[in-house]
Amino acid sequence: MHVVVPFDAREPKTRLSPVLDSNERREFARVMLETVCTAIAKTGHEPTVLSTADLDAEWPVRVDDQPLSDAVNAVLADRDGAVAVVMADLALATPEALDRVFEADGEVVFVAGRGGGTNVVLARHPDFRVDYHGVSIRDHRERAADIGTETTAIDSFRLATDVDEPTDLVEVLLHGEGETAGWLRDHAVSVTVSGGRATVERSE
């Protein structure tokens, strides 16, 4: 099985700007990428980083500056056999959570993200293609139906938690056990309560 991890190497995680500056966002994105790739490697699969620009990384890198869907579909079209696509911002990813996806039955296996996204795709059907725009999990179910196959859904809190907004950092700090949560704490990001809800703050 070929496992790819799409990564924005240019200006990642702009929506975290209320908490992190541009250099910090790039550094934090790399930390999350390493977390995801390390978890994949521990399942026995070697990840390939699908990067928008050249990248110095421990893992093989395939550079493709096309939009996300086009870049992933180019990989799907090039490969014989199963392809898994794991997003680079799954800061809570573990080998155990990924193994549940990689070992699941079905020609198209998904883990949905919160808000209608698709955080992990395992495509065993040669005709399946992705579309990450809009409510992608709904679109992916429709695409699977169009090629005559059903989808297998994996319910996973750890893989459904992607990091885009400052509020997503709450989950990392509360449930993360490794380098990603440690990076946030080292940069004075912590959980606080505002209006009865958990959010994050950054001390001076």
C-alpha cells in the first residue's frame, strides 16, 4: 500500500494566525507532519510527503504544486494497488488509529473530519478519485457510488481531529501525548475557559 501525506510547504495554517505568527505556523505544521509520518511508519508503511514545494524531510517527498485534489488524483492515477491519503495536520494520530483504517475491509475507506471534511482516504478501487472542495465527505460518498462501490466509514476521534482553527488546539493540548502538544506548551499556548467553553490563550 502506498501512503501519501499532502503538505502545504509554503504558507501553512493561516487560520492559526491569532495564536501563532507565520514562522511559528510553519514550524508547527512541520511538527504535525512529523507526528503523522512517524505514526504511519510505525504501522509498517513508508509515508511519502506530497508537498507543494521542495522540502527537506526524513521521508520521501513528491513535489506537486497543483491544487490538493489534482495532486492527490495524480497519485491515484499513477499507482497500482491501494493508496491511502492521510492529512498532515492530524496531530493526535497514532499507529493504532491508523491501523484501524489500513486494515479495514472495503474498496473505499474514509475517516471523516469535523465539519464535513475527509481526513483519511484508503482507495483500493482503481477508478476512485478525490474532491476535497466543499463538503468533501459527502462528495466522496457520491463519487464512490458513481463507480459502483460503497464506502466503509471508520469512526475515530484521533483521526477526525484536524488542526485548522485556534480552538482545535484545545484538543491537541488536552489529548496529545507527544511532540505536538509539547511544542505548543513550549510556546506558552495553554487551555483556558472563556464563556463557559474551553479555548486557548498564549502567555507573554
